[in-house]
Amino acid sequence: MRGEKRVKPPLDEAALRDLALSYAARFASTGARLEAYLLRKLRERGTATDADGREARIDIPALIARLVELGYVDDAAYARARARDLGARGYGGRRVEQALWAAGVDEGIRQDTAPGESANRKAAALMAQKKRIGPWGAGREVSSDPLARRKAHEKAVAAMLRAGHQYEHVRFILAASREEDVTQWLEEAADEEGIEGTW
């Protein structure tokens, strides 16, 4: 009948493996996220039974381990890509750490992919530019009311901290009167880390 939802059959090991491969092909993922997806599918559809009525035993950790071994799931590659993406969008180290933790990335990998000082400064500058604060907010109308100025400053600090930036980076950027000051600050960190091109 039209409009009725077709009930999908319960899952056996082969069907679950096909779901895992399809998911890994479509999405960059971690082992933990893939496991959560497969467990959800098992809850939704149930586990298939054999001719004797016994439920199939499906070893999800072994299935994920095999996909990791084949290179279809790579937590370290996922962490590097996610950290790079978040940094390019202006998010700081704390937000990167939170996102990787939520994706089930191991602590050792999270530490290895944590952005360095130069990357953290660059992300802070990008976020400030996006939010039009610090030297990028210089053209905006500044209130003569000290209370309004203080509230605007507190709002800017809160936005940057929510984006995962270190307070000392936020303080520097908000105190900078010119974009050139921020550029020099970025270049100093890049020089210390031996990185070419900062902005």
C-alpha cells in the first residue's frame, strides 16, 4: 500500500558489515562513531535469527578493527582533518579538543593533533575578523557610554572564549588597535615554530 513504510529486516553479520562499509565510504569517521552508528542500527532493526531461532552473534569491535586494519576507518586522519577544518573556521584549541573527544578520538591522538601556538593565534585572529571585533571592529560606531563599551567588550570576550580561544589571545586581539599588530603577533609565533606564511 502506498504511504506505508517498508519494514527493514533484522540484521545479520553480513548486512551489518555492508552498513559499516557504506557508512565508512560516505563519511570520514572514527571507530567510536561507527560503533555508535552500528549499535543504533541494531537497536532499530534487531538481530537476525537462524533456522533454530537463535539470535546471530555479531562482534562489532572485531568488525571495526577489520575496517581500521583495511584503512577505511582512521581516527588519526579524522582528527587531523577535523582539527584543520575547525582551525580554518576560527575555532580554538579547546573547541578542537571538545569536538575530537565527542567523536571518540583517543586522548593520545587528541594530544598529537592539538593545534600549536601559531595555529591557535591564527584561529583567534580569524574568529575576531569574522566577529568584527578587535582591530576589525575599528570602523564600527563606539558608544560614549562606558557601561555600553564594557558590555560590548565582555560580549566579545565571551564569544571568543566560547569559540575555544585562550584568554591571553583574546586579550591581545581585543587590545590591538591595528591589524598590523595582529599580523606581527602571528608572524612571531610562526617564526618560533618555523612555519612559512601566517595569514
